[in-house]
Amino acid sequence: MTVQYIHRVASGSALMSFYLLKRWRGSVYKVVWKDLAVYLLIYYCISFVYRFGLGEQGRENFEKLVLHCARFQAVLPVSFVLGFYVTLVVGRWWETYRCLPWPDNTAILLATHLPGEGVEQVERRSILRYVVLCITLTLAAISPVVKDSLPTFEAMVKRGFLTDEEARMLEKHKADSGQQVAWVPIVWACRAVHRARREGRITTDLGHKSLVDEMLCLRSLCGRLLGYNSHNIPLVYAQVVTLAVYSFFVFSVIGGQFLDTTKNYNSHTVDLYVPFFSILQLVFYVGWLKVAECLLNPFGDDDHDFEFLSMIDRHRRMVEMLSETAASDLPSLAPLAE
Amino acid sequence: MTVQYIHRVASGSALMSFYLLKRWRGSVYKVVWKDLAVYLLIYYCISFVYRFGLGEQGRENFEKLVLHCARFQAVLPVSFVLGFYVTLVVGRWWETYRCLPWPDNTAILLATHLPGEGVEQVERRSILRYVVLCITLTLAAISPVVKDSLPTFEAMVKRGFLTDEEARMLEKHKADSGQQVAWVPIVWACRAVHRARREGRITTDLGHKSLVDEMLCLRSLCGRLLGYNSHNIPLVYAQVVTLAVYSFFVFSVIGGQFLDTTKNYNSHTVDLYVPFFSILQLVFYVGWLKVAECLLNPFGDDDHDFEFLSMIDRHRRMVEMLSETAASDLPSLAPLAE
Amino acid sequence: MTVQYIHRVASGSALMSFYLLKRWRGSVYKVVWKDLAVYLLIYYCISFVYRFGLGEQGRENFEKLVLHCARFQAVLPVSFVLGFYVTLVVGRWWETYRCLPWPDNTAILLATHLPGEGVEQVERRSILRYVVLCITLTLAAISPVVKDSLPTFEAMVKRGFLTDEEARMLEKHKADSGQQVAWVPIVWACRAVHRARREGRITTDLGHKSLVDEMLCLRSLCGRLLGYNSHNIPLVYAQVVTLAVYSFFVFSVIGGQFLDTTKNYNSHTVDLYVPFFSILQLVFYVGWLKVAECLLNPFGDDDHDFEFLSMIDRHRRMVEMLSETAASDLPSLAPLAE
Amino acid sequence: MTVQYIHRVASGSALMSFYLLKRWRGSVYKVVWKDLAVYLLIYYCISFVYRFGLGEQGRENFEKLVLHCARFQAVLPVSFVLGFYVTLVVGRWWETYRCLPWPDNTAILLATHLPGEGVEQVERRSILRYVVLCITLTLAAISPVVKDSLPTFEAMVKRGFLTDEEARMLEKHKADSGQQVAWVPIVWACRAVHRARREGRITTDLGHKSLVDEMLCLRSLCGRLLGYNSHNIPLVYAQVVTLAVYSFFVFSVIGGQFLDTTKNYNSHTVDLYVPFFSILQLVFYVGWLKVAECLLNPFGDDDHDFEFLSMIDRHRRMVEMLSETAASDLPSLAPLAE
Amino acid sequence: MTVQYIHRVASGSALMSFYLLKRWRGSVYKVVWKDLAVYLLIYYCISFVYRFGLGEQGRENFEKLVLHCARFQAVLPVSFVLGFYVTLVVGRWWETYRCLPWPDNTAILLATHLPGEGVEQVERRSILRYVVLCITLTLAAISPVVKDSLPTFEAMVKRGFLTDEEARMLEKHKADSGQQVAWVPIVWACRAVHRARREGRITTDLGHKSLVDEMLCLRSLCGRLLGYNSHNIPLVYAQVVTLAVYSFFVFSVIGGQFLDTTKNYNSHTVDLYVPFFSILQLVFYVGWLKVAECLLNPFGDDDHDFEFLSMIDRHRRMVEMLSETAASDLPSLAPLAE
């Protein structure tokens, strides 16, 4: 579910930062605590062995290893690659959001160009149902959540997205061509508009064209959504970044050990027992990486993923409101209040 | 309120930098002084304890801690993550600005395609009122300032945004569908345009189409505004950045202490009493972070937020000027002065 | 005035870099020399006092201060924040350029759809005058240079931008609504187009629509220009960057002093008397900052600002050429030379 | 073939990172293992010579060389230039993807405006065949894979992309003008649409215009694809980046050697035999570079390249489904389920 | 001439990197070898003087200078500013490419809406000639190469771009208005389209509108090209970057000298005679800078500049093929092969 926090930061008070930091849902603590637990477990195992389990020679060898790891820990530019990678992923995530299709304009156009109560109402309902069906089929193709909820045409029939007859036709198209059939309802909708124009219920060619253009635009958005799903950021890039972050912590779990302060190793003058700085680094870097992992595929059920099921539900209610009720009652025109 | 300073930097003189630095409203000093006060309070408490409150052993332990903190203070790439984060936030802020809907084009189109004094004037007023109402309902949904000013349909009726009849209809739609009803006035406006075309007051189909397209475009902008509001930058990202900045200063308040110069600690050869460099860092980093916090939600009442109330007022005056007065009097055509 | 240098770098020879470096107008030397003079004055004052004015203890304290400043001089990531900030400002500058409205398309459309010599010519002239007037009023609202040249409607009447009658009408609109009136001439132009269509001088509805669309598009560009002017980069950001750069040099003027080479301070083994590296840093960083300051408000009279006055003049000549002369004489059609 | 991994990261669990890391196809390991093998071979040859093949003086000279290389190894900002370069290449790769033309909208428009079974069906088929032919000719011009599969017009005739007559006409155009002929089928398609309009099978001018606009838009996309192919990122840039990465490893293979720990060289206190950190750097930097190399030309047969052959096949099936079957059977309109 | 290398990197083999590195034309070696030669000449002069020409005191002073220069060589963030600057320049270069106007769509539209052999053919040829003339005049205004090839209207007449009559008219317009006249042929073309519509050769208003829109769009692209030419990246920015790179090497030529290894200067333990690392830095930084210099003005005759002459020639052939030959022979419609 999308995490809403922005209404709390409207006034930009001095305490806003602390409000931001204390949220749990969709928070950095929630996404890193498992990694942190594993890290601390390993850290204290090693620390315990060093402090109590090694002989003098072993301790000295270990200390040299710690110094070596600490020195080279930063060979990979973790922050740098994370900066570029997260920027890329956040950019794609937002572009994806902007590709989400909304049927509202189609509903308003229908209410404008195809008003009336009889067959017009049936047509409006059917056309909007086809549009929502196209959106739903697209989302079912990319989102496991929607797929789970509406796995088959039967399930969609049961929920009122399409009729038995239409389901049979889609099944047949699918079997014949082996392609996804999300565009077929758009063909139906365009042809229904065409018939309404031919039979005079839509009174102008321009109305016809507006409706068809709007639906084709909506289809193009669905197509782009499928493109975002099938052509993601190259796996190599994701691996390079993940490798950099986790290898950093593999070396950090050794290089971050506190050494015997009596041995005067450079920069090992205090022993705080708790590796505050390493923990902070882990929360920071892994948290930053998780920003990317959450947004990489926004079609799932993460805290930050798009909520497609409620979105489909919203579409159905909204198009009904815009095309059904609103169509029949236009308020009497009144001048702008003086 | 938006901070206007740009007219003062038109000529780019050598003193421009100083003009920039001495502004207070919307300035970096205004946004960081509270943080700075807290920082200095803690800094001098610690400093006082170190200078007067600790024994020799305590002082030595404290000095080791200071050196440790100073050494690791920079483990997080604060400037780096701030650079990427602020770029992202500023980009979104400006995209949001560009999504703000303006009714001016609709008003000009109405003045062009639906001129005249009688029922045409009533229609122009009503349609523009619906358009402004749609914008107002959208802004009320995202801005607490507008919400406070126009909390209910009644308040809007009182201010002349809609009639009692229309308010009742919107209430009913809202109750029936559970959706936001900002699009309903657009349906009304489109249908009023349709009727004016059918009854011949708008003389061309293309005029009809231009008006409907313009209003749908305006609705899409409103929809995108809602999207910017509901899908903000992931909370994880905001937390990671805030955490980096504030943890930097938690360690700075210890690591930035001046130590006894007689002990020959490396890089502790002078005692200036005032931590100029730490203060500068705080103003800089916290100021940079506040840039982001101010712009993260531009719908509030920060110094940098959009001024929606005066914008709505401006829309009402502007559409009145463009559609009412201007419509009646066209100057006699005169050739371009030779 | 815009600085033209690009034609000199067309061939990319090895000497191109030197050509670039030796330009003065709009150059980095011109923008930084004042800052550099102030810096050197202070630098040599301090240097003089250190070399001749201080006792042994004072010199030693001063040397410690120099070392302290030199060590912490780089605490702020000046280059980093400048990189992001300048990228942002240059991006906005170019977007602003792309928002500049050009009346050329309107003139061509008029020459196409409203040809002829009699009333058509008067109409073409008037409509284009309205379009140029809209652009001029917009530029006068954002550019002090245009404002100075055309401060009142009277001044515009005198220069032939509008007639006395039109000036009176604009004055009245302005007084009545309290809004800027740059859109009113667009209303006039649209209505003149509408009348020409109604009376058959424009022969097609599509011609009418093309003209109105083009003028609304032009108005939207004017509106976006006003937006770029009223909502600039947040002041906090500009202050943070300016503060970083100048505080860098405040510390540099101390930390960059040459110390007595006989005292064996680390990295103080030579005394060159002239601080080449600090000067280079100043030219570089302040020059980079000035890139941003010049472009932050491109509506003034900097070397890099847009030249609105000659642009307005160009518009008037260009629309005259495209609509007047060109309209009357179409060359006899001749086939493409074999 | 495009690498699909995104469906596995839908839920963002804690193990997702490990799933990402263990993939082989299209993975970082697959792209770097050859480079790594060469690196290790050279590394151990040098190591072997140093440990067993050199006299005392030779060892000492070699050690100085190692220290020198290690010190200057980082003179080039490899990570920095890679960050900017990869961002650029990934951006272009995605823009290229968005330029890929899809014939779906044309098919839907034909099904809408040119329904029917007789000559209309023949026309629909021909027009869509022309559109797919234009896409195929474009892809054959940029992708060696498509070129290999469809090297000549004869091969295309055999596969049913065009008739013998059409192939002869294209051959002739090609010979006459010396230009690529991918646009010629679009001319045919536009003229076929024009004829269908003239003879009344397409009933409205707007339908005609929609079809022509859609096909011109598709042609523009094909033109942009050709532009991406002919004007790639400047060779200098690619060379600078490649040079930086490989020279880094040339110095690393010397500078990364373990030295005799008994000689107390600074930072050479342990001898791990396996250069873990250098290997990690190589995997990281070369992997990052390979991201760019894979995406630089997405028209080949890399793991990350676009699969044009199956895309062409998909176009043929999809347009058949949308224009043939769907055209004949429109479901009976049924209202939205209550 | 544009450098084509991308077809060689289609398969992404392990040797691709080496293929990239060994190219000469448009390569980094070609652009930096002169700078490198100058650098090495100065380097070895200084080296020779140091090794053989200085007394003991002079050598010692020189060594101190070398150490001083080496220490401060990196005061300017060369890589950083180059990263941002090159990103900006490459972005502009590609935007410029995308502004290049192509007459293909106009030719296809003419073949569709104005078919036929008699006066229609003459009109098609003239209109397309005007369009190509507009493009040619624009390119001649920005590219010295095109200007050299077509310096006057006479030269264009001789090459068949326009007739004597048209040249006289353009000369007159130019003299009268003092403006560039590239838009005038577009006015002619629009008016020719208008006449063809009025006289019924173009059968629909929509065809008329499509043609006019396409030509206005093309004119806007030409206008944007002129804008890219007249408003380039601010000179200050180019100077700041060039200054940073070259001052780096001024200090490098001193600071990179090898010193007497017997004096135990830190990091001066080997004397390799050839400054490998400095050479690499120079090739890298200067090469990176040259990327920007080549792309800064893509209208010249660099290896990376656009080839306008062959582009104009291509336009003439292409529009002839699309409008002449193709118009007369439409293949008999045949169904999609089963």
C-alpha cells in the first residue's frame, strides 16, 4: 500500500524532521532491521571469538586482518553508485506512475457526446466497462496481486467485469493468436462508438473522434505499462549495486571490530563495544538500497507499491458516477455570484 | 507565501551575492536557527563539563571519544545524498507547479465561441464557475490551507463558488459513490457546452471540441496534482537523508569539541571557543535539507509553498475579466502603425 | 546581450580552447575580477601584518590559526553543491528560453487563411499587432529592461504597439479587475478571427481553429514565462550555495597564507609570495557561481540575459514581412530542377 | 533476449537481494568472467615471478614499483566517469525503447473506420501489411539479427511480408533514388486509405485523418530509431571511459600485489594470497562498464538487447487478431453489472 | 562526419572494448595528440634542466616547488566539473539532433492528399522544393559548411533549390525587412496548399490542415535550431571548465616530475623517466573535455558534427522518391499471406 505521510509535512515546522524519523510503516527501520540483525549477530560472534577465543598469535593475525579490511573497506564507491542508481529507479517509478491509465476522461466524453437514458445508457455502460476491462487485463498481466484476485475470465465474469459471451470471445482470441487480449475490448468499444455515430446517437464526427482518440491514448498507456514491466533496468546494474553494498558490509563486519586499545593501533584508541558507526552506515546504505528495491517493481504488494485493486474499484465507481448519475441532471445554469 | 527575490538579481552586479545573503524571509537563517540553537546549547553543555567538570581520567577518556567521533564523523556521505535528494525534490516541486491548472484558456475560448449578452453570458459565467469549482475542489483536497478556508460545500456556496442546488447534487454524488466529486462540475460544463452547440449558440463543432478538450486537459492536470499529492517521494528516502544529516551532527557535537591544546593531539592546536566550522557545516547541511523539506509538500503554508487562496481569487477575477468585459467591446481594427 | 562565441568553435581545432579562454565579454574574468581584487587586498593586508607587524608569540598563534583554517577549509563540499546547483539553474534557463513565444506561426497562418488586400489586410495587421502586444506586455511584466523602455500604455501607443482606444480599454480592464491585462489582446485577436470567419473572409472552420489554437498556445507560453519569473529556485538554495562559496574564501584568505618556511610546518616548505592556487580556486569557484547568478534571472541586462527589446523589434518586422509582403506575391509554381 | 527478473522482486522480501545476486543469465558474472580470468592469470604470473623468480635487488625494485602503482592507481576518477556515462547510456537505451513503433493503434483504427468483410477486409490486411513491412524494413536496417533473418526482398516475399509485385517496386525505388525505401509502404498505405475514403468505404474525413496521422506518427518513430542508430554517443566518450577502466586494472595488477610482510611496508602487513579487494573492484567496475556496453547498441543479440524477431512476429499476429477476427463479432451490448 | 562505430558493438563480445579502443577516426587519440605532444615537450625540457642544468641549491628549490605543486595540483575538482559539463553538452547535442527537420512526412502527406500527374505534380514538386529550401536556408544560417557550399541565392539557383524569380523575391524581402527569410518559402508553400484546396485539387479541409500543420511544425523545428545556435551554453561555463583542465596540467607538468630518489622525498621512491600516470591523466581529462568541445557546436565539420550537406542531398532524393514515383503506382492490394 502506498505510504501517505505528506500531509503531515505541510507546514514545515522544526519538528517535521522528527515526525519523518519516527514513522514505522514503509520506513527505513522496517526494511533494514533483518539485515541489521544478521549483521550484529555475525559481528558479535567474531568479536566474542577475538576477545575470548584466540591465542596471542591468533589475535595478532586477526588484528592485522582487521586493519587490512578497514583500510580497503572503502575501495568500492558505494555511495556514488547508489546515488546514480536510486536516481534512475526513482525516475522510472514516477514515469510508471504517470503511465497509469485513468478512464475518467472517457466517461466525461461519453456523458457529453452520448447523453440520454435509453440505449444510450446501455452503450455508455458497455463502453466504459470495456475500457475498465482493458485496464484490468493489463494490470492483471503485470501485477501478481491483481492476478491473484482475478486469475481467470470466469473470476472476472463473476465480479461483473464482463459477460459470459465476452469471456468466450476473449478465450477464443487468446487461443487463436497466442497474444494477450487486453486490446480487444478497446476494439469493441471503438466499434460501439462507431455504431452509435452511424445511427445518430453521437451527433458529430468530432465527438466520435474525441472518444476514439481518448481510448487509443488509454491503450497506449497500457502498452507502455507493459513495456515498463517487460524491460526493466538491466539485471547487471542491479547486481553491481547490490554486490557493492553487501560486500561493503562483509568487509565492515571484520574491519569494524574494536581492537585491543593497549596495542596502540592507529585509530583504535577506544573500545565502545557497540559499533555505532558501522550500524549507522548499514542503516543508511541498506536503507538507500531498499529505496531502489521497493520501487524497482512497483506492481507488487510492498508498502510502496501501487494499490491496483483499490484503483480498479475506484475506476468502476468513478465512471459510474461520471456517466450515469451526472448525465441525467444538469443543474440549472446560474450566473457567477457577484 | 512564495518568496520573490528574483527582481533584485536582474542586473547581476557584484553586490548581488550580498543581497541574496541578507534576506530573511524564506531564508536559510530562518529555517535553521532553531536547529542551531539546540546544537549550540548541547555543544556548550558538553564543553563546560569537559573543561570544568571532569577529572584527569575522565578528560582523557573524553578526549579519546572526541578523536574517535571526529575521525568517523564523515562516514556517511551527507553532501552526496543531499545533492541527489534535493535535485529530485526540486524537480518534483517544479513539475508540480507546471501541473497547476489555469482557467484562462477556457475563458478566452468561451469569449470567442460563445459571445453575446443574453443567455450566452449566463452560460459563460456558469461554465467558468464550474471550471473554477473543479480547481477549487481539487486544491481543497490537497492543501490544508484551502481546506481550512473552504471546509464544506456550504462555505463554498457562501463564497459564491456554487449554488445551493449544485451543492446538494455534489453531496448526493459524494454519498452515493464515495469518490471525490471534483470532476462532476467538469461534466456539467461539458454538457452545458454541448447544449449551447445543439441550440446553435456555439456555431461550430470545432468550437465545441476546443472547449471540451481544454476542459478535459484541465481536469487531467487536476488529476496529476492529486497524484503528486498521494504518491510522494518514498518515505524511506526521506528518512535516510534526514537520518544522515542529523546523525552527522550528533557526532559533530562531540567530535567538534576543542581539546586541551597542551596535549598535542593532532589537529587540536588551537582553541577558538566558538566552533566556527561546525556552525557553518550545520547552517549549510541543515539549510540544504530544509530546501527539500520545504518543497516536499508545496501545498502547505511554508514560505515557499504555493499560495492557493490568492490563486483561486485570481482565477475568479481573471475569468471574469476575460469572459465578461472583454467580450462586449472589441476595439475597432486599426492597422499596424507604420 | 547574449554572448555569441559558438561560430568560432565550429571546427574544433586544437586552438579552440585558447580562443575560448581569451574572450573578455561575458567571460569569467569579467565576472570575477572584483571579487578577486577584494580577496587579494585582504590577503596581502593579512600577509603584511604577519610578516612585519607581529611579535614572536603573535606569529606563532597566527601560524596555528592558519594551519587550523587550512585544515578545515574544505569542510563544505563547495564543488559538489555548485555542480548540482548550476545544473539546476542552467536547466531552468534553457527551459525559460524554450518558453519564449514567437509570433511567426500566427503570421504564416494568417497569410494562408486570411489572404487578400482590403479589410483582410487590416485584420491581419491588427491581429498580429495584438499578438505582439500580448508578448510585449508579458515581457514588460518580467523584464526591467522592457519596463524601462515601455513603462506605460502611453509609451506603447507612441511606439505604435496599440491605439489610444485600445490603451483606454486596457487601462479600464486593469483598474476594474486588478489583474495583469496581457491576455486581453489575445481575446481581441480571437474575436477578430471569429468575426472574419463568420463573415466569410476565413473560409474554413479549421482555419479558424488553427489560428485560435496557435494564439492560445502562445498565451500559454507567456503564462509559463510569468511562472518562471514568479516561482524561481527557492531562496534557501541560492543562499546555501552562496554561503558555501564565500565562507570558503573567508577561510581561504587566512588558511592560504604562506608561513615561515624555516619553521618546518608540514606543507609549508616554499614561500611563493603570490597564492597561485588560491587565486585559481577563487576564479574557478566564483566563476562557476556566477554562471548560476547570471542565468538565475535571464530577464535583466547581464551579458547572458535575453535581449527582449531587439526581440520585440524583430517580431514586429518579421510578422510584417510574413503577413504583408509575402501575402501578395506568390511565385509562379515551377517544378523541382532536374 | 531481454532478461526478465522483475516478477521475482514483486514482494520485496529480505531475500530479494540474494535472488538478484544468484541469477546467471544476463548477470554481472557472465559479462565479467573472461576479463577476470585474464586478470588473475596475469596477476599470478607476476606474483609467481616476484615470489620465486627475482633476486634481492629485483625484488626491492619491484616493491618500489608496486608501491608507486598502488599510490597512483586512483588518479583517474573511474567511478565518477562511469556514473555519468552509464546514466547517459541507460537514458538513451530507454528512449530508444520508447521509440519502438507498435502497429496496434493502426489496427484498431482500421477495425473502427473500415469494418466489413469484402474489399474492406482486403484493404485492412494490405494496409496493416504495409505498416508491418515499414517496421520490418526499419528494423532490418538497424539490427544485424533481423538483417540475417530477412536479408533480401525475396526472403521477405517468401515469409509473406510483401508480394512479388511490391518487391519489384521497392527494388526499383531503391535503385532509382539510392535511399532506404522503408517509407514507401507508408505511402502505399496512406494512398490506400485515401482511395477507401474517396470510394466511401471509410465514411468520414476524420477517420481518414486519424489513420494517416497514426501512420505518419509510426513513420516518425521509425525515423527516430534510425537516428538513434546512426548518431550514437560520441566515440571519444566511449573510449575515455573504457580507457579509464582498463588502465585502472593495468595498474591494479601490479599495485595490488601482496609484498613481503617482513619488510614493514606501510599497508602491507598481511599476505592473503588471493587479492579479494582487487577482484571485487574488477567485478564491480568492469560490470558497471558492461552495463553500458550492453545497452550502447540494443539492436544486437546480447542478453539485454531487444528481441526484434519475436517482436515482428508478435506484430503480425496482433494486427491480425485486432483487425480480422475482432472486426466481425461485436458482443451484444450489456450494461455494467450492478 | 558522424563517426559510425555502433554496428561493430552489436554483439557485445569480450573483445568489444578493444575494438572500441583501437579506432582512430573520431577517437580520443586523434583529439588529444597535439596537447599531449606539447605537454611532453615541456615536461622533458623541465626534466632535462632539473637533471643536468641546475646546481645543488637550484635543485633543492626546484624539488620544493615540485612537492608544492604536486600537493595542490588537485585543488580544482576537474573530474567533477567535467562530469556535469559534459552531461550538459551531450544533452544539448542530442536535443539539437532531435530538432533537425525532416521533410518526409510532408512528402507523404502530399502524395496522399494531392495525387495526380498534371498540375498536381507541379504543385507537389514546388511545395517540397519550398520545404527543402526553408531547411537549406536555416542550415546555411547555422553551419559554415553549408554556407561555404551555398553562399548566395545565385549558388542555390544554380543548384536547383529555387528559381531566379524566387531568388529575386527573397532578396527583396531580405533587403526590406533586414530579417532572415527562411520562413518565406513556408508562406509560399502554405499558400500553394491553400490554392490547391480552393481549386479542389486537395479534396478535404482536413488534408489542407494536415499539410499546413506539418509545415508549421517543421518551421518551428528550424526556429529551435536557430535558437540552439544563438543561445549556447554560457561562455563563463565553458571557460571555467577549460581553465580547470588546463591549469591542472600546468601544475602537473611541474608536480609530475620525478625527483632524485636518493633524497627520500615521500612518494618519490622510483624514477620511471616516463610519466605514465600524468600522460594517462592528460589523455583522460583532455579527451573528456574534447567530447564537450566537439559537441558544443555540432554545426561545423568536426568528426562528430552533423553532415548537413549530405543531409540536404538526401532530403531532395527522398522527397522526390516519396512524392513523384511512389504517387503514380500503387500496388494492387493483396491480402496478408496466410
